Amino acid sequence: MNSHPASQRAAYRLGFAGLIPFVSLSLACWLAPPVWLAKLLSWQISYGITVLSFLGGLHWGAALLCRALPVERSRIALWWGVMPSLIGVGAAWLPIGPGLALLCAAFLFVYLVDLRLYRWYGLPEWLPSLRLKLTCIVAPAIALSFIALRVRS
């Protein structure tokens, strides 16, 4: 796997840039007129699904590139790779409140599963730390959006 310092810097920068929509949509849920709330929350769910799908895709790339990965672990990784997308779709099919709750829980659950599977691939040691930092911002941002729905609707 690519463990070059420039790749790490880029991953951190892009990862934290990816937080901008989560945080800004969460803030907007509290600051924008209440008539905008449903649209803002819909965007939050849509963006969350996109990011969950990306997180699942990491497993596909890692499983297909890791030559030392046994066949059974490769199958598990590929199956797991589609699960975040499916969970995200489930969040989209629910009413907004339960959808946001599922999305928040999904980011926490996906992080915990990913921690275990990342060790299989020989990914750079800094990746779990980056994921923890990002998850610790994403989950509360979604939770605050959920609270805004309850308080402001």
C-alpha cells in the first residue's frame, strides 16, 4: 500500500475537506429558516450515503490489491464493501428522523468494522487514526442535525 507522506497529507486534507458539507449542513439546520429544514436534512442524508458508499469502496480496492489476503477474507471484504451503501439506502428510505439516526449509527458501526478489516490489508498505520478523527466529527454533526429536526420542526 502507498504509505508515502505526501499521500498521508493529501488524505488528511481531503478527509477534513469532506467534513465541510456535514458541518455546514448541521449548522444550517440550526441557523436557516425552519422552512428549509427538510431540504437541508435531505442533503445531509444524501451526502452521508455518498460518503458511506466511498467507505465501502475502500474495501473493494484494498481486497483486490492485497495479494496476501486469503480468499475467505477477500470474500468477507468484498461483501462488507457493499454493506455501507445498503445501510445508506436504508436510511434514505426511512422518514428523515429515523434516517438520520440510522446514518449516525452507521458511521459509528462502519468505523468499528473497518478498524478490524483494515488490519487485514496492511493499510498505512495512520489511516485508523484519520478515520477516528473524521468519524468523531461526522457522527455528532449528523446527531446535531437530528436534534435540530426535533427542536425546530
